[in-house]
Amino acid sequence: MKIRVLGCSGAIAQGCRTTSFLVGSRILIDAGTGVGDLTLDEMEAIDHVFLTHSHLDHIASLPLMIDAVASRRSAPLQVHALPETIAALRAHIFNDVIWPDFSRIPSSSTPFLVFYPLAVGDTLRPAGTSIEVLPALHTVPAVGYAVQGASGWWVFSGDTGRNPAFWERVNALPVAMLVIETAFSNREHALAERSKHLSSDTLALELAQFEGAENCPICITHTKPSETALIYEEVCRFDARAAAGAPVKHDIRWLEAGQVFEV
């Protein structure tokens, strides 16, 4: 199973795209600004979009992508999300004010877009791929996802603060790769707590709960562009301390748009 990083930044800047991952050719996890780098043929091939939550950096390209390829599609795009996320999209995006309601266009019986609600703990199998919905803890209702590959599960935390329930489930999976957010440096620790994101120090506390930390790469995502260099220094520092005083040395990597992983 190939996973292509379309975007992994916590904000926009030159060369920075917000969160989106292409799983194979037919599944999109989140629809941030990175979707805009796909060709029309690549966008047309996507049949399923799984959203973690309703914040703009994770859904910004969804209405534009549908508009770009709707006339080329023979079936509606299937958007999977929490009921609260679907309600937010209906109220604030697909409301015929900000954007046309593609769940009723060109008609209610043949729309360009269909919403499918999901819940934490659900396991779905779109396009022959097993996807499990994981708990996240954010300022709006949110989830993460685990996607099963040949060598194990690709796990994505979504946007989240400290979250014991996430690790309880993840520790029961054979994890092949963990993608976990770290939006802020330690100097923004208070803002990270208030916005329910991780900072470098809270990332260390979270990874201490990960029983598979020795066996798989841990990929950092969602750093703010102005903070990325400092977060990198802080994470390298805590991991060096961990290696000196504990048996676990993490295989920490930094996601970049354009990377492709096989799981």
C-alpha cells in the first residue's frame, strides 16, 4: 500500500501544504491545500475522503476538488466523517453561500457528493483497504485513522492533545508507521494546551506511552512553518536524552510533501 504525503504543514507558506494523504489512488485522508498539487486525473480517481475534523486546514481543498472534477465523475464522491464534522460542512461550507451544496447538485438523487457518518471504533473497507477510526482529542470533535497495509498499520493521530485512549488502541495494533502531530514548540506550550495540540515536551510524554516505539518510524507532522526548526531541535534534544537514559531510541522522521511510503 502506497501513501503519498500531499501536505503535512500546520499552516501555509512557500513550499508548505496543509494536511492531506493519498492512500493508493482512490482514498484521501483529509483534504488540506496539498490536494491542489494533484492532476485532474488523480483527483478524479479519488472515490473516498476521510476527514479527521472540520478545521479549515484539513478541509480547504474539498469543495474546490469536487468542483474541479465533478463533470468527469460517474459516481458521487463519498465523504466519511464524524456527524459533527458533516454538520459543520453543511452549515459553513456547502451552504449555497460560501460554496454550492454539492450534496444536492445537480439533484438530490444524483449529487456530486454524499456524506457518510462514522464513529470512533468503526472499521471500514473502502476500495479494499481496511481503515479504523481512532480517538482524537481536539477543540472540535475529531478522530485519527489507522490504515492496514501489508506490513502493518499506518497510524495517523490527526490533530490532538494528550490522549490516553489513542494509545490504548494503538498499542493493540501491529504499527508499521506512526504519523503524529507536533504543532508547537515548547515556548508555545500554553497555546498548544489551549488549542489541544502537542508541543515538543508533550510529544515526549505521549511517545512514552507507545509500546511499539522501538519497532517503527515515527513521523512528525503539522508543525507550524515558523516553529518547525525549533521543534526539530527540541525533539532531537529530548530523544537524545531518552537514548542516553532509557532503552528506547525513537526512529523520528520529518514528513515533507511529496514523500511516498509503502506500508
